[in-house]
Amino acid sequence: MNIPPPRGPISAGLMSLLTGVAGADPAGLTALHTLVAERLSLVEDLIDDDVQLTLFCLYELHYGGLDGVDERWEWNPGLIGIRQLLEEPFEAWLRSEASRVTASVPRPDSGNPDSEATASLLFDLAARDSGPSVSRYVAKKAMAEQLGEFLIHKSLYQLKEADPHTWAIPRLTGRAKAALVEIQADEYGGGRPERMHSALFARTMRGLGLNDSYGGYVDAVPAISLASVNMMSLFGLNRRLRGAIAGHLAMYEMTSSRPNQLYGNGFRRLGFDAEVTGYFDEHVEADAVHEQIAGRDLAGGLVEAEPDLLEDVLFGAAAVSCIDARFAVHLMDAWENDRSSLRSPVPAV
């Protein structure tokens, strides 16, 4: 994707570095490291535009890359150090937020929970969602412009759907690995590129006259939308967080089927046909199956094999709820007060 405009001093410093030859400016790397440390000491809320855009671009080097950026930057030691400097407080913030949710979840009496016990804990977490319901608003009230905004927010992940979770495949074994591969095979269309979920979402965007190129709206979305994707990359790219990425995917699958039905209904209410609603309709059926595989075989199988990962599985699942609730508050506050939920206006749907 194109390099996005910076949102503050550290993202500006990163963009300046990335336009040069990888490693050719060690003084620039050192200066950026110092700047990041100073900036983090002043940031009270990690859901910050400058912080989250910088992290997003650093992670993007491990996906499709940034247009015109030397690919050797991906594993530049200085840049990895800067990424870790940003990751540490972001992870600490996520753990703090998630702990408020997981603290009240009763743990199994046995020290080694089986897959059913783990799945039960995750379903318990899924039932505790406390954020406002975006899906019900979309189904009953949202106008076409708001539907377009909703797609723009989601496009940062949905146009590369499944990729952050795929990082976990080589980090798992046995039952958990087989379960993740089964889920991902469906996400990638079962070998049919036109059925990949990212392709279905792109079709939905085109149906509303939106740009379906990956990252096409990165400058329009707020920090909370970036943070949602950054959380997945954080979990997926760090082997020590394999439990968190398993819990994250399990929570996604367990809380997806009914909302996607409502999203599809909202688009149909405004006259959009199956070409647009196909993405949501696909997830109503697929995720009803995936939730069982993700809860019992992926997360449950992982905890059976590595009981010490139970807390990280719960952390990953609860972090989804926390970020999604904050995103929902942002979206509904804007829409109910007749404001755009985006940072900058986009062409009307």
C-alpha cells in the first residue's frame, strides 16, 4: 500500500527513514528510537493516532509492504527495536484492559482444563459483551453513508482477512494446528480466489462505490481502527503470544454469526443485493461452524497441550471485547450525533 501521511513526530520520523536505503542512516534510527521513548513517556492513552499509525506501518512491512520502501527494512534490527519499544506499552495496556473482563471469569477447579472447559470459558466471555450494538444500529437505522464508513473502518483488516492469524500456524502443533488450518482454508476460499473472504469484502466495497484497494482509506480511519488491526499483528507475530492469537480468533468466530446476519439485513434494508451482502451472508453460515472449531479444537486443543497458555488465551479473547467495545462507542457517538466517524471525509456513497 502507499505510505500514509504521518500523524505526529514519530510516524513522520518513520516515514522519513523508510524512504531511504535500509540501514543507511544509523544516526536516524537512533534518533527515532530516542524520539519514540520520549513520546511514549508523554502519551496517556495508547490509542493515539501517532503511536498506532507508526505501529501499523511497522507491521505492514511483514505483510504486503509499503510502496517504494526497501524490503530490507522488514528485518532491520534498529527498526525491530523501535517496534518492540512501541509494542511493550501497547501490550501492557491491552492486558490491563482485558484483566477487568477476565478477573470475574471463574477458572476450572482442575489445573489442566480440557478443551470443553476452555470453550466454556470463552463462550462465557463472549456473552459478556458490554459495548453498544453496532450491528443492531446497522440493521435498523444506518444510512448509506454510514454503511460506507463502516466498511472503510473494517477494510484495514477485512481486505487481508485471515493473514494475522495465519502467522500462528507454524507455532502450533497437533489438534490446535489442524483446527486453525481448517478455519483458514475456509477464510481463503477453499482454493477459489474469488471466494476468499477478502475478495468478498472487496466486492461489497465496490458495490457501494468505494475504493477496494488495500490501505486505500488508511488516512481516513481513527486510531481505534488501527489499534484493532495492530492487536492482531502483535499477537500473530510474537510466538510467545500464540495463546493470545488463538483466543482472539476464537472470540472473533464466537461473536460473528449473528452480527453478520444483522449487517446483511441493514444493507438489504437499503436495497443492496446479494453482490453486496454476500460477504456477510457467507459469515453467518461459516462462523456458526467455525465457532465450535475455534473454541474447542483450536483454543481448547492448545490449552490441553499447553495448560500454561490458558491465561493468554483468555487475554486474547478479552482484548477483542475491549477494543471492539471502544470502537463501538466511537462509532455510535459519532452517528447518533450526526457526525462522521472518520478522520477525514470521503466521497459520498
